[in-house]
Amino acid sequence: MNINTFRMHVNRSTVDDIIIHLNECSSTFIPALSTYINIVEYSNKIYNGSTRYELYDNFKLIGLLALYDNDDNLNFITNLSVLPSYQNKGVARYLLDKCKRDVLTKDNKCITLEVFKDNINAINFYINNNFKLLETNGNILTLKWNKKI
């Protein structure tokens, strides 16, 4: 698989596309997404309130990054998910890089996100992509990326 054979879109997915995608990715989260989130409600929230960076293989949503641009001008990644069979192929990095490029055009050139402290693979991924630990609250880590000037 070559990342260039996939199609990048912003806000193309339907709520049903997001539900199917998150259900298929649920077990790849630590802990499993469905154990702490109602996927249907979360999918509707993502659809209605976020900018969605999406990667498709034909008509299949294989990667999804959802970014909230909150009223206080904060950029917050609420979701970054990749179908299991497409993991470790550059999909997540591709989506994150596109998101970062778009954030650079805004006044607030930083992104925050939260990750469970047991999700070592996700933490390492974000650290390798220049996110820094901002704070720890129980079993949740808040990470932040700032544009280097």
C-alpha cells in the first residue's frame, strides 16, 4: 500500500461513515473506545462540531482525524483513528501533518489532545510528532503541539 493511492478529503464523511469507522477501530484504542464512549453520540458530535480530515481507500473511510476549533481559539484533536488493516502505513501521520498545516494558518498555532496514559503506542506517536506533555490528570495525559518559530 502506498499512501499516495488514497484520497484525502475534509468533511466529506457522513455520520454513518463515522459510526462504521469508529466501530471498526474501537478495539485499537486503549481502552477500547466503545467501553467509555457511546459511538453513535460521539459520531454525531464529531460530524456536527469538528473539522474532519479523512483518508479514503476507494469509498472506504480508512483514517479520521477530528479537530475542534473551540470558541476560545483552541485547537483540540478529539479523535485520530485508523482502520486496523491500514495501521503502520503512514495514514495517521499523513492526517496529522495535514491538520498541522491547516492550524498554521490560524492565529493560535497550537494543538492539544488527551490520551490515556496506558496507550503507549499513541503517546509515542504524538511525541515522535513533536507533541509535548502539558499535564497529567489521573489516567489522562494532555499533550500539546506548538509551531516552532
